[in-house]
Amino acid sequence: MFVWSGVTNRFAIAWLVVGWLAAAGPALGQAPWEYSPYQVQVWLACDDATIPAALQAELAQGLARRAETVHGAAWDLEVVPPAEGLRTRTQAELNRLTVDDVQNAASEALSRDKLILVSIARDDGWFRVRARELDCRTQQWSVVAEREAPSVEALESILWDLVNRVFTPVAKIESVDGNTIVARTRAGGLVIDEDSPLLIKPDSALRPIIRRSDRSGKTSPNGIQVPAWTLLRVDEVTRAQLRCQLVSGFRSPIPAKAGQRTERLALLVRSEWPETRLVLESRTSPSRPLGGYDVFQFEGRDAEAKLLGTTAIDGSIVLPSNDGQVMSLLVRSGGQLLARLPVVPGQAPELVAKVVDDDGRLQAEGFVLAFQSRVMDLVARRELVAAQFKKQLAAGKIEEAQRTLEEFRSLETRADLMRVLDQQQQSITSRDRVTELRIQRLFADARKLLLKFLDPETGNQLASQLAAARSRSPVANPASAPATNDASALAAPERP
């Protein structure tokens, strides 16, 4: 069994420096985080049948030596075999291991900052090396990184490269002021090399994570919260301090204040794949793909949103990798903004977004727009016929006015259109509550239009004018006069 640690005299000296900085005063609250090294444990799982014990010990020693040389006091590295019961699984199922697996096999490992699991096997003379990181504080796994080494001489370097590749820097959020976030990088004050993978660079993307702990400091059950569709864009870096911009699809996704048992953390987000397939699905149950929705890239208030494309019939759109930078997406349907989705293209092979199913509203909007045109056309026709009627009446053309009144009554009425509106609203519904409310508002606006422009009393008023004109006529035409003397019978009221 091998156990190699990276604790050195240099580390001890660094702690003396930390003590001096803490005593200085201003940095008192920052020293424990900014000047504390990462506690890193590497589980090295090797195939005993193809990799001798002496080589395993040499690899473990080489990792500790390189950590001391490259990262210095910023890393406290320990290399050990995997916990009992996880050795075989680390080799065969590295991508399937869970936090519970680690907790059940070696709960003390979760007290560190980082647990890096490494699997090494030999096949046809080549060494296959795989690595995966578990950030113990946030309980987040990295992707599985994999490489092949052609020889023993190259194995140590490739092993070291993979360990650094899966390592994910962590920052602690210090303040939240609207969309401005200030954070500090763990061990950032101990890093000398500006190109160190332990640092977070400008224009990087961070994923905020809220951690709640119990009285003993351990993570509470269900104590890890990852705000959905929320990222931090690093705008400015001053040593270990990060000034970031919050980009989120939600309001106030990060608590404005942290408590004694609540930590606001953030992990670096990398672009690991050449592209990300974004899939839009309805948030109703059962969900369904949302095809035909427009996806825009939004770069700021003063910039015009750029159309990236429209989702396919399966609700998908492909986003090419952009070197790990935050991309703010807007999802629209028929001009209606449905979602804001910040992503780092390449952060995952596929992302699924549950958004408002807008198809019902779009259908209702199309109908209401056509209906409004129908109403306004009817209003114009009624006005023309009414004007013609009044002109004929003023000229004393009683019989022509009578025929024009009958033409007016043959036009659609408010009641006719109300029935059409009711029937259509019954056929256009949505299981999504937001969409259903929007549909109801559209139909309510259509009803207001009917109430405003189509007065059912207009026909009755014209009939009364005709009856009055007949009674004032000095000469009645016996051939065309009605059998009754009741003037109201000359013009029946307009049907409702």
C-alpha cells in the first residue's frame, strides 16, 4: 500500500505567512479562504495484473512531487488507493460512481476539498488513464477525462496532466448587489504562476452553488442547491478577488446574504465538448418537444439580439463551443419572450430547458388577429350602409331607405360574433397555466373590441328614423303602404 503526501516545509512556511496576514487586520476575514490550500486526495486505482506495485508507488510519489513543485503551498496532496469496495468500480465504472458511493465507503474522504479518482489499466502495451474529480464541498462531479500513454516514461506526465485537467477551481461569493457579484478564489493568495489551473481568469464562467450544512459542518440532507439556468461571468480579476456579472433566467437566484450554515460557492465551468445540443420541452406533464421556436443571442441592453436559429421538430438547436464564455439566449415564439437561458456552449453534450408551451397562445393570437380584422371590416361596412341609409332618408327616398335598412340587418351582429368567439375559445386551451392566462387575455381583448364598436341598438335607431320619416311623409303610397297603422311594424328591431 502506498500513501504519499505533498505536505512540505514550504507548506509550513506558507501557514506562517497566513498567520501574519491574518494578524494584519484587514484581511482577517479573507485569510482562511484565500490563503488556505486545497486539501486534495487522489485515489489511484491500478490494475495489479498489468501494473507492478513498484510502478504504482512510483506514480503516487511522482504525483506528490509534481504537486509540490508546480502548485507549491496551494495544494496539500495525498495519494492513496481507493476505499475498500470501490477499487474495482473505480476501474470499471468511474463515470457511474455517486456521492453516496463515496459516503458509504469512505465518509472521511468528503471532509477534504477535492477527491480525484484515477484509473490506470494496460492494454496491448498502452496505458489507459482516466480521471474524475469530486468537489466534496459542493458534491459536484467533473467529466471523465481520458488519455492513453504509450510508455511508462510518458505515464507520469499524462497522469499529472489529467489530474490538473479535471481539477475545478472554487470561489466563495462574498457579496451580492443586484447583478454584481464579488467572489474570492480558494487558495488564490498562494498561487504564484498567473497561468496556474488553480486560478480563475477574466471572461470565465462560474456556476453558483448554495450549500447548507448542519451543526457539525457536514452537508445537510438535500443541502446542495444549484440554481437552474444561472451563471456568473467573470468581468474583472484582482489577485484572488473576482468581480462578476450575474446572468440568470430567474430573479434573485442567489441569496443576498449568507448565514452561519449557508455558503454561496461557485465552480468554474469549462467547455468540454465541441458543441451543445439545446432541447426545448414544454414544462407541462407529459412534456413534449417545442419545435419552431426562435433562439436569439443577447449581448446586452444596447445590442440587438442576434437570431441563432429555430428549433427543429424535436425541439433542438445546436450551439457550437465558444471557448468557455457565457452566452445569454432568448427564446421567443411569435414575438413572445418565453425564457432567458444562459449557457456555456460545450459545457455538456445536451441541455434540456423546460419552457412555456406557447403553441396555444400562438394559435389564439392568430385567430384573434384575424377576428379583429373581421370586426373592423364589419364596422366599416355598417358605417357605409348607415351613411347610405341616412342620405336616402334625407332625400325622401323612403323605399330605398327601407331596402338599405334590410341590408344593414343582414350583416353580422355582436351576438353572432360573440358565439364565434366562444366556440373558438373552447377549442383553444393549454395545460400550461401561464399560456392559458395569455389565451384568456387575448379573447377578453377581442370581446372588448366587440363591445366598443358593434352597438346592437344602431339598427333599432335607424328603424325609428325610418318610421318617423314615413309618418312625416305628406303623400302616402297606397300601393306600398302596409295594412296596419302601427308605425313600429314598418321597421322591426335588429335581432340581438
